[in-house]
Amino acid sequence: MASKLQVLPKAFSAIQRVNTEELARLSEAEIRPLLPCLVRMALCAPLDQTYDWAQKRKVILQLLSGIEVVNSLVALLSIDFHALEVDVRKEQQRCRLGPSAGESALIPMLSNGLALEFERSDAARRLRLFLSELLSVMAQVKDGNVEEIQNAELFESVVYLDEIADVLCIAQAELPGLLCIPDIAEALLHIPNGIYLLCRLVVNSPDSFQEVCTTLITNGDKQEEDSPLGKTRIQALRVLCQMNLSEILSVRAKAVEFCHMPGLAILLTLDYCRVKQESFVNHNSVVGDLVAFISGLLLGSDDKVRNWFGQYFRNCQKKADSEANPTDLLREELLERLKNLVLFSIDHHNLPDAKVVQASSLLRLYCALRGIGGLRFNEEEVNLLLQLLTSHPPPSPAGIRFVSLGLCMLLACPSLLSTPEQERRATDWIQWLLREESHFGSTSGVNASFGEMLLLIAIHFHSNQMSSITELVFSTLGMRIPIRSNNLARMKTIFTQEIFTDQIVTAHAVKVPVTKNLSRNVTGFLPVHCIHQLLKSRAFTKYKVPIKDWIYKQICCTIPPLHPVLPPLIEVYVNSVLTPSSKGSVDTTNEPITEEEILAVFSQSVFMPQGNQHKVEEAKSSSLTSQLLLLYYLLLYEDTRLSNMKTILASERKVKRYSPQFIAKIPVFHLIQQAQKDQQQFAGLFSPLLRLLTTHYPHLCLVQSWLNDEEGTDLVLRNSRVTLRGWPEGGFSKESLAVCFI
């Protein structure tokens, strides 16, 4: 940094906590900036009359003894500050009126230069000379006449800086009502050596640290920080934070809270990481929160912060390269971390589990910087990102997450595949994923793996559904970034021609095992998503691949709460069974579910004969979702069949019809009541079920029946001990039930 840090962190910490033991260990040079505060502690009458403070005061007096500069500070404290206060008020009034207000109330006309007068004057006159100059600058800053401020001779001289700093600290401490520290801090930014004086002022009044930093940030720019004043402001805040390292994150948080000085937020984060790295034993480890902090700004829930930082980053990309640009320093640090991860993966021939989470966070941040911050990758970044992205992670949940992010980054960042060599590397990596997918799925213990994502991407490419691919990328990365359809052309070629042909996708899909215990709690991209997309594109009927058994097995392996993709899956399946993809072709429809398969699921219902009632109750709770889905299938099938009856008769096609006697065996009213009682568990299914029921079975929707059921059915079922002899012939009725139950 350009400004030399004169106040050490240990000195600031000692004076802030008044730790006399730490103060005693400081050298004379280290304790020099603290002398104004220490002299006032030793000489002024304390409010604390305890024994502990008396002992600390003795230690302070011992520290001050033998330091020659203390005598000049004692002389400053001996001034008549009451008379000085009157003159300061007059001087402030004169400064408000401008140069035409007459002579200064603090000092008469000077015959020599200000620096020479300061050197020849006694303590009282030095104080007046300094205050006259400071009040003039403060008045101009307050009025906004910053351009008119000229470099004062008194502040330019490095020889008198220590004496000027002493005068500043004593004057502010004795006249706090007239000299507010935040106003002084803002004025010091406009004079030479102001940062040094500001540090000396704050260290002698450590309680003002937060107030000073907040003022400097509030008065800073929201975006542009390239002006000389903006750079000085950033430099001042960085020096203050290096003096008080414990507050560096709180100062950064203030910048984010006010959405001011984004460059400062970046630089403070880099400073914090550097300090942590120096104090960390293992220098090969990544410390600090750089990736997490920048990711939080770009991907957090606060739209104001995201727009503020994203706009700043985009503006910086449009400017010419500058050594002091904070975004360039950020890119250098991220590139260094990227190199370390790539070298680590090369040394170990793969990416170890300990580094996978770091790599995933870094890839996601680069996606955010490109999509939201407008970052354009350079050649070195492209090569390193592709090397990291195509590394081999371990078969773990974190490894699956890394692969999913890598696939989506290839889709979101087409610049990563700008050469044939890069395309070949990406293709080889995807083919490796296909070979290792089963191993990952069996080892990681995660139901949703990248195999389903690969299959789903291929399906979307074959269907030319680019919007679905972009939505898939958005949901995986957790951000919405611009993705042009024409930029996906190369990835489409890789997926559809080199890896997944249409027939391979369809044949592979039915071999994927169903998801056991499928529910809304199972997240990620699942086989059911792939089957749903293939059914929509009619791929199974096109290549004559039977899909009925897979759908039936998946329905049987569902539990509450209902997964949201299951109702649409049944809808598109029913449509593929009854509506051919080409006119007059029976072969272009799927096979419907048989009555025996449906009854096998309902054999676990309380309305079927069971030997052990306890087992019946267990089976009932686990199969209720499957029964509701099959009921929805039956009702929707008959509704669709009747709606398309004219077309079916015209084409002379024979379609399966579920007889009323068969449907009468299904406990429709009981199932719809269960769905109504627990709509949260079966969200998305109760409403279409009720619509179909009112259309085709209005006699089951009588208000009196529903009211009676709510009042007494649960109590009756709990208290009754009945056994069902067999299925009633002709369906359920009052007479048939009386015969069947004993």
C-alpha cells in the first residue's frame, strides 16, 4: 500500500482495551502514536477511582517517564481551552461566511510561511495555527468546494507530522463539541498526509473507529471509485482496518449494507485472506472467505446488493486495464486458487474429496462472474477451468454435485469449448461419466445422480427444447444467466451425434432402475424426469420400446408426500396410450396397465381380504400414494377415451376399456376422502381427481355423504372389527356390503 502503516495492530489493541501489560511491552517507537491519549490518562483527573485503575495509572506514568516528547504534550494540555473555545467558535463562523469575513479570530496575519511560523511558535500558538488551517478545510469540504482546497504548507511537511498529529489529538479531545471526529476524518482526506493524521486521531480515540469508518463509507461513491478522492478514501479505510484487524469484516459489511464502495469490499476481503494466510500454519490451505463472500453478493437473495455489485463488475470490465483495479486483483487471486486446485488434481491423478467442495464453489462463482458480472474469460482461465471441470471426483454426494455443476457450466459457458482440443477433452469426460455412472450411484448412496441429468440433457437436445435446457442449467447453478440458443449448437452436436443418439437414449432410459420410495423429499434430477420427457416426445412409441412396466413399477414405489412430476407423467402416459403419434397406426401407442396389475396394488387396501389386520394397516399407509395414482390413471384414461371416441371409431382402432364392474371394485370414495383429508401430502392430485369424479361419478360427490363421512367415518372404522368375505358382485352397494361383511 502507498501509505506506510505507522500504528501497529498490537498497539491499537492495547490502547483500545487499556491493557497496561501489553503497553509495557511496546517499544518507544511503537508507543509514540499513543502518547497524546496516554498523557491525558496520566494527568487528567479520572472518573474511575478504583484501585485497579490507580495501579494501571502508575504503569502508564512509568511508561511516560523518560520520553522527551511528553513535555510538549504536557504544555499543550496546559493551555486555557475555555478561551480557545470562544475563538474557535468565532473562527467557525468566519469560515462559514467565506474569505470576505475579515481576519482570523485564532491568528493574526502571518509575516512568514505557515510551516515556519509553526516551528517558531509555542504550544498555544501552534494549536491556534493548526486549528485555523483545519477549520478552513472543514468548512470548504462541508460546503462542497472541494476543488478550491489547496495543498496547505503545514500538512505537506513530513518533518512536523508527529507534532501536528499531537496537536490534532489534544485539540479534539479537549474540544469534542466543536471538533467532531467524523467531520475531521472527511476533511483529512483532502489534505496531504491526511491518512496518517487520521490513523493517529483514531488510535488516540479508539471508540470512534466504527463511527469514522461508517462516515467514510456513507460519503463514498456507489460505483465509480477511480477519482483521486475515491482512491484516497479506499486507502484510508484499508489502513484503518489494518490497524484494527478485528473490525475488518464489520467495515466490509457496512459497505455492503449501504451499497457503497464495492471496490473497498473486494480489497478488504483480499486483505483479510492475506492476513489469515500469514497467520495460518499450513500455507497450502485456502483460508478466508473470498469465494463465499463474492458468491453471496452475486447469488444472495438481496436484489439490491446483487444489482449493485454486478453493475460495478460489468463497468470494470469495460475499462482499460489498470493495476489498481480491484476486480483485476480479485481475478488474480481466484486464478491462483484455480491453479492450486488443478495442480492438486494432477498430482493425485483425480480430485480428492477434501477439495471437491472448494472446486464446486469456485466453478459456481466463475459462472456467476460471467453471467451476472459480464466477465470474459482469458485463455489461461479457460484452460484451467476446463482442466478442473473435467477432473475425476470421488463417488460421493459432493462429487455428484461437482459433476452436475461441471455439466451445466459447459452449457452456460460456450467459450470453454472454443478449440477442437477442448471439445475432445469435454467429450472424453462425458463418456467417462457414462461409464462411471452406475459406480457413482451405488457408492454415493444418493438417489439422484448425474446419469439422469445426462439423459435429460440428451432428451432435450433431441427434442430441440433449448428453453428446457436453460431452465435445467438455471436450477442446477442456482442463478439465472444469459444463455443463447445458438451458443448451445456445439454441445448439441456432442450430445446427439457423438454420445447419445435418439435410439440409444430411449433404450437406455427403460434400463434405468426406478427410484425407490419416490416422494417430494427426493430432490435432484431423477429417472422419472427423463421418462416424462421421452413420453412427451413419443420416443418410446417411435422406437417401439415398451415403457408400461417401468411406469407401473415407479407408481408402486411411491410414498407421500407426492412427487410433483408423477401426475404429469400419468397424463402424458395416458395420452400416449390412447392417441397415436401418426394417423391410423396402432403401433404408435403404448400399452395400457392391465386390470390384474391394478388389482395387485389394491390388494393391500382395507377393502380386500387380509389375514393379519396389523399388516393391513402398515401396507395401507405405505401404498396409499400408489393407489391414488392408479385411481387417477383409471379416471383420466376413461375420460380421455370418451373424449377421443369419435376419432377412435373413425380410425377403427381397438382400445382397452375398463369395465364399470372393474372400476366398481376400486374403493373410489374412500381414496378421494383420504386425499381430501391430507391435501398437503397429495398436492397436485386432489383437484384433478375431484374434477374427474364430479364429471363421471357425480353420485359420489353428494354433500350429505361428505359431511357424514367427516363426522363419523373415522370413528366407525376405528371401532369396527369386520372381515370382508370377498368382492361384492356388481360393485359396492348397501345390500351387497351387508352380505360381504361379517
